[in-house]
Amino acid sequence: MSAIAKSQPPESKCRQRLRQGLREQLFAPPQPRAANSRPSTLVPESARPFLSQYTEMDSEHVAEIGPERTLAWRPADAPSILDEVHSPVKLLLFQGLAPGDAVMLSAAVRDLKLAWGSRFLIDVRTPYPEIFANNPHLSPLHLLDTEVVKVRTHYTYWIRRINELPVHFVSAIRMDLEQRLGLVINQGPFRGDLHFTDAELRLPNLAEAKLGDRRYWVIDAGGKWDFTVKWWETARYQSLIERLHDICFVQIGRNDHPHPRLKGDNVLNLIGQTNLRELMRVIYGAEGVITPISLPMHVAAAVPAHPRTGRRPHCVVLAGGYEPPNWKQYPAHAYLN
């Protein structure tokens, strides 16, 4: 045994049970599918639910769910939730991941509501309620209502197969809900679903208030500590700013994330000055966005078209090689992989 192996602490019983449970799911034998089972071209017959990709944020919401377990994937020949629960089904969706994941959840909410309409009353619990502000597809549901069906949304099965299956992030939560609810949910628009009030669309955002009528591009020149492989070198961002000296750049980011300040007369620094809602408005008013694989790319695809240009902002994604393009690339984005 090597010195490194000797220095490692023994594996806890809890971790052993998790590992064993995952092994059993990975190697579970395929179950027969009924001839009239609902179609699913991307989910093989051996598909089984996998362990959720919980984060520290997610643990804050575990206590809210209570003793009930989230809905598991249904066997192919099982009845749908509409056969088990009186309509309208009160559906409370939980997610405790990053804000970009919440934007993807908004797409699943939209698609479920458009597909099944009044058969569902939907509400969400995430760390980012700003993303769901003004959403016409949501109905207020009380956590302690005994008629509420609680579902923790996942996309673990598909992200583990993004090199094998032709699936996009915007579809993954929708397809997970199909398996949990036993329903076909048609794919909606190829983007998240963000909604603004008339006042938010009419009044100038923080960048416009500082720049006046000057057009600008948003630049996200940093990242989070979870996947540093997504980062681009700061020197390259700085070189880009200097080469494109005739373009005004608005630098955004959180103070508690690494966002080195870019220098130049054509840079407006808004790092740490925008809340999530204001960030969405700044991106909505931009000519374009330059970003690694991060929240701004999802917001750029999900905001409504701006009346000044008749389109959503352009988006250049510095993707690197972290994920295959099919998982994150939007049709109108320049995705540098």
C-alpha cells in the first residue's frame, strides 16, 4: 500500500451506503417497457434515477421539504400523476443549485404549463426567486398544504451522458419531470423563460443610467471556484478590451467571486453593484455579452427581444473544452469551444 493510500481516512459508513446505492442503480437490470408506454427517445430502457447533485445551497432547502420523499422516476407502464391526484395538481418544484440552473428550471415550468395548462398549479422554491419574478406560469402554493406534491428537480442522468446523448441543458429538467410525472411535456422555445414588468423594460438600467445613450457590451471576466477550468486568462480579456477600444464594455460579476478588474477608458465597472434582477436588465439592454460558461449566457438567451434592435443580445461564449457544445450552445450564440 502506498504512503498516500495509508494517509487517507477510512470511508464513513454513510459514504459507503451512498456508494453502494449508486452502484446498485448503475448496474440495475433493465425493466420491460409496456408496448403503449410514453415515448422517450433519449432515455434508454435501463434508465434509473441517480443521486441528486446536491450543493451547499441545496442543503438549506432540505428541511423545507419535510419527511416526504421527492417523486421517483416512474416505470414505463405506471399511471401518470394525473391518474393519481385530482386535477389541478398542486406541484411545488425545489431546486438549490446555481442561478443558471434556475433559468433552466424556468424553461421546464413554462413547457409543463404550456403542455398541460390548467391541469397543474405550479410554484417553485429556489435560492433565486428573482429569476421567477413576474412569471405568469406560477401560482402561489403553501409549503404545508397537504395537497401539494413536492418534487426536487434534477438533471443528473443527462449531464452524465452529455458525450453520448444529443441533449441540451434547456431540455434536461423538462425530461426529468416527464419521468417523474409520467407525462409527455413538449419542448418549448430553445431558451429559459424570464419576464420583466413594463417599468423594468421602460426605465434605464444601471449601465444605461451611467452611460446615457452609449451602446455597450457586457463582459464577464471571472468565474466561480467550483469549476476553474471554465475561466479564461485575465490577460486575454484585457487584450480584448484594448483591441476593441471603440466598444464600451460593462464588466459585471459578484464581489465574492474572482473577477479581476479590467482597465481602460472603455470599461464601466459594475462588479458587485448589481443584484440578480438588475443584472438581467443590464444584459437585456446590451448589444452583446462576452462570457465563459456561466449565468450571463443563459440570461442573454432568455430575455425578451429588445425593441431597439428587435433581437436578444448577441453572445460570445468562451467555452473551452469543459463540456461538449450540444449541452450548452444556443442556436444564436457564438460558442468558442
